[in-house]
Amino acid sequence: MRIAVYGASGFTGRLAVAEVRRRGMTPVLVGRSEERLRKAAVEAGGGDVRVAGLDDPAALADAFGDCDAVVNCAGPFTSRGEPVVRAAIAAGRHYVDTTGEQRYIDRILSAYDADAERAGVAVVPALADDGGPGDLIAHLTAERVSPVEELLIADMRRPGGASRGTARTMAEVFAEGAVDYVDGAWVPAGDDAPASLVVPGADEEVPVTPFALPGVVTVPRHVSARRVRSVVAAEVAAMFLALTPDVVESIPETPDEDARRAARWLMVAQADDGRGGRARGWVTGPDPYGLTAVIAVEGARRLAADEGRVSGERRAGALTPAQAFDPADFLGFLAPYDVTWQVTGP
């Protein structure tokens, strides 16, 4: 199986290339700089190198043409993502990416659904450590409650090392502001979100603040809920607020490897029926960047192999992670990587 990685010379891209090779598949490294791509291929132990820029749609589609799926790791996706999506569809290849940009995800799911379905391919954005597990655990949590009056999604990781690319993206996301899903429409996030949240492993409730997480635009596409909103740990939000342009550019391109591997991510979902019934779910794992590569590559592999789909769901179109894959099965696949999850209640 051949998996194209766009942005293969970037930090997350290099991790994805390494994961493709570790899984016994052939990586095809695609990007703008032949020199950087060849260096990344040598570091990974091999792989095909193809140069194609975002301003050359034909070259991009040609680069993907003999691949089985495309993993896009080149952010910020709001400014760089759509040409890769269009090229993958034109080439008739399945597509996943590692974006966490809320409004971009909404655009891809809305604008490219029909094109992807006509091409017979799946386009699955937000298949990273936050958007992927967050969407999957939210679906499993919502299954415990009927009707769902409100579903809250929370990213409760502690502050940790981030790459320069992540810092750039998060600064843009924070500046855009968050949206809530209310009565069938996405609206600017309200100021009545909870001030704190119960999380596993904490002795007391953890302060939170509204933040633009992927789940607000993905979950309503497969969960019937009157309201969906999202929060992040307040200490993480404070870190994002401090990301001025000068601060962003001072951050190393590659985070410290020991700190990266020691970090843990934690996604929490809470579903309420409005009558006192409540279900809670959580999923957590180590090494946010390393697991993002695992999640994205496994998603691309499953699409290419036509495995692990939700029974009865569409097999083509612009899909959320929980629409494209069976949530419990995908989370179960991650167990050997020290990923654990649980849903309780009501």
C-alpha cells in the first residue's frame, strides 16, 4: 500500500512518514522543496519523493495518482489545506488530515461532500489527537443519553511542548474565536460555559474556558443534540493568548523529544439530557504528536483497505472520524499505544 504524505518534510509530516514505513507500507513524500523532502526520506529510511506546490493543481493530483490515500500534515490548513483536498479528489484518492482548525473543518465537511461522493472517495479532516479521539468519544458518550440536550467537548491536556507550526495554527484559531452549535446552526460561542470540569485523575474540578475545538463542527453531523460546545483547560488557553507573532517565531520548529513523549492528551465528553441524566466519556494517551501520526496513518490505511467502517454508513463523501470509522473499534486499535478510554452513566 502506498500512502502519500503532503508536508512530509515538516515535523508532523516526518512522523507520519516514519509511521507509514513502520506499518510496512510505502511512503510517498510530497511537498514544495525537493531538498527537504529527500532529507526526510533518508531520515525515514526510504520513500518516493515528489515535488508539487499548492499553486500547481495538476502536479499535486499527479503526485497522488498512484497512491492509495493521502495524509495532509501541512498547516495552517485554513490557508494551505484546500488545494490538497481538491487534488486528492481529482486523483480519486482518499484523504485525511491532521488539522484542528474549527472553521476550516466545517468548510471542508460542507463544501467538499458532494465532490468527494461523486469521486467515490472519503475526505476525513481532523484526524489528529484532538479531533479524532474527541469525535469518537463524543459519539460513544452521546449514545448513553436520549435525547441529548447538551454535549460538551473538552480538551483537558496540560500545557506542554509545541512545535512552531502548532503555535502558528493555534494563534490563528484563538484569534478566530469559537462557535457553538445551537438548534441546528453554528453561532458565536456563548459566555455561559461551565467554569470548571471534573476530569479523571484530578483531585478537584479543573478551570476551563471556551475554545474552538473540532468537535463542535464534527459531532452535530452524527449526534442529534440541541447544543454542542467546547472548552479547553484554562491554563492552556492562557498559553495560547500569549502567542504573539514574535513569540510564535521564537518557538523551535521541533519540540523537545523527551518532553513530547512524556506529555499526555486528554479529551472529555459530557452529554446531558436536560432532566438530570448525564453520561461522561474520556480518552487519553501519550505523545500528542506521535499519536497524531498513528491516528492519521491508520485512518488513511483503513480507508484504502475499506476496513473499519461504521455499518450502514456512507463510504464516500466528506466525513467526520465517527462517520468514517467505528468509534469503539478505532479507539480499541489505539490500546497498544497506551491509549485508554471509558464511558459512564447516566
